Amino acid sequence: MLTTTLFNTPMVTPLLRSLSNLILKLLGWRIEGEIPEGLDKCVIIAAPHTTNWDLPFSLMVAFSLDMQIHWMGKASLFRFPCSTLMHWLGGIPVDRSQRGQLVDTMVETFGRSEKLRILLSPEGTRGEVTQWKSGFYHIANGAGVPIVMAFIDYRNKRAGVLDIHIPQGDYDRELIAIQERYNTINSA
């Protein structure tokens, strides 16, 4: 994982933050909520994940909320010639064929990191799904970090943070409560 990303590159970061705020404002977007100060480690879930525009909008919203994030994406996005760019954008490649190892690897990564905010889609894909993947929860629970519930509501041009959830180890019960918080969010 690169330690230098667009979120901590001198001179580039302030420019991108200002540009992101300007673009969001010109497009009529409203940013809601915030990450509590001092929350240096967390799993950020962004739902619903419905379009390729989610990544650029997520990056702009992160700048607007003054968050340094990394995001998880399918490994095919990190092939030559885009690999260095994707890492600089904060990306962490995920090999979807290696089931089960991802959670353990990410829990270990949190253990070695002073600061780490990982953004991922609980659906695991852009398409319509009937059930979320459980990895986000198990990573947060295993690492002992909160889950930040983020969103992008394209229909109403609003994005931000809905709530923060502290995993208690009861995935089935907690998933229902987490998903209920997203009932007011419209997909693209």
C-alpha cells in the first residue's frame, strides 16, 4: 500500500480539496454529516453502489469532509498501465478469488497501522444485490474499529455520513439495523 496518496500529497491535496468543494457546489450537491475528530481507524461503507461515478464522487466527498481514505477495488483495476495511479488514488486491490483471506489480511493491516480508513461497498459490486457481503462487518469487528455509514444519493444530490456503528459481534442483528439506516437513500 502506498503511503503517499492524493489525500496527503503536498500542494496537490489542498488544490484537490478546493476543486472538489467547487465542483460539488456547482453541481448542486449537499454534503451531510462528518467523521468525528480523532477517528483514525474505521471501515467506511458506501451504499448503494450503483455506478462507475461512485469512485470520483466518493473521492470528492472525502475531500469535502477532510478525510484521508483508502478504498478497496477489484484487482483488475490495478493492472498496467493504471496500477500506480490507482494506488495513488488510495486504492487497495482485492482478489475476489481468494475468499476468506481478505478479512484476515485487512484485520492484520489495521493492527499494523496507526491510521487507516478503508472505504468499501457492502454490496461487493455495482449491480443490484439482494444481500450484502459480510466482509466489511467482519473486518471492522475483527480489527475493533467502528463502521462509518456513508452514502451518495444521486437523485437528491446529497452525500456524506449517516451514522457510526460499533460492531458488537452479532452480525445478523446488526446488519438489519445498519441496512435500515440506508432506507432513505436513493440509488442512481
